[in-house]
Amino acid sequence: MKKNLARQMGLWSSIYIAVLGVIYLLLLGIYFSTEGFAFPPSQTVQLSGGIITFLTVPGLLVQYTAIRYSKDWENKILGSLGITFITLFAATVSINRFVQLTVIQQSVPSAASQDLARFLPYATGSVMFALEMLGWGFFSSLAALSVAPLFYGSRINISLRWLFVGYALFSFIGVIGYATESPISAAAFIAWGPILTALAVLLAAYFRNEN
């Protein structure tokens, strides 16, 4: 991939993710202001969040690929690892959200809840929620940690490095919280909401300056 093309794709994918991130934050704001900390969220919030998440996945794939090919990195293996882990993230999260947006939405209201419980995105004992945590909490964290060391030198690069580290930290805390059934799992939403959006905005500036 030519560097100029990689930077352009990085720029536009970052803008795309930032826009979706702002919409996601607005959705969370409406959710907490109207429903408090009720779990699971209402069907409207679940559906909206599912669509936003599903649309974010290809943007992150493009973004991480652009990071890898935008420069002649000294440690090219780190960029390649970032692509590998974000691909695993995309596979697990896409399966979860596609099932939510198709199988669940197409199920008749009278369908036995026990038959669908394992496929509901936020149900107790949901296999699909476990996939969501595996993708967002584990694989995307590894992707972020892989590319974080690539950013050094300038102020914006240092900011990006620590945002990637912070994203990974809060996501991992979410995984630990989920595995131990602890309230600290809510920390993951800090990573997937404000930190991811801030990363997208700064990466857009980074790719723009590189052009």
C-alpha cells in the first residue's frame, strides 16, 4: 500500500470513527439520563448501540492497517501485530452484532426467551456478550498495546501513545470485571466511548499532518 494512500485512508477512517464515537457518546448520555444505570439497556438503546458498533468495526480495520503502512516503521512487527489483533477483534464483534441485528430482530415476540437467551447481547449467561468482551476487551486491547510504542517524539505522538495505553488498560479492567462478575467491568465503557473517540480525533490530526 502506498504511503500517501495509507495516510488518506487513515485520515478518513479516523474521521469516520470519530463521528460514530460522538453519536455513541450522545447515545450513552441519553441512556444514563433517562434510564440511569439500569441493565440491560432498553431495546432501543441496544439496537442503536449494535448498529454503531457494527459500523465501527470496518473503520478500525482500515485505521490499523493505515497505521501499519503509513510510515517505514523501525518495528514493523508491531504494526503487523496490531492488524492481526484488530482482525480477531473484528471477527468476534461482527459475529455478535450481526446475530443481534438479524436473528434477534427477526425473532417473533412470542419466541421462548430461553431459546434466545444465549444470543441476547446483554442477557445473563449470554455467549454473544462473552464474544463482545473477548473482542472489545481483549483483542482490541492487544491491538492498541501493539501499536502504542510506534508513536513517539512529537507531542501528538506521545498523546496517542498514552491514549492507546489507557484504552488497553480500561478495556482489560472491563474483561477482569466481566470474568469476576465485578462492577469494575463498567470501566470498559470509558475505553470504548471517550478514549476511542479521542484516539480517532488525534489520529485524524496525525494522518493529516503526515500528508
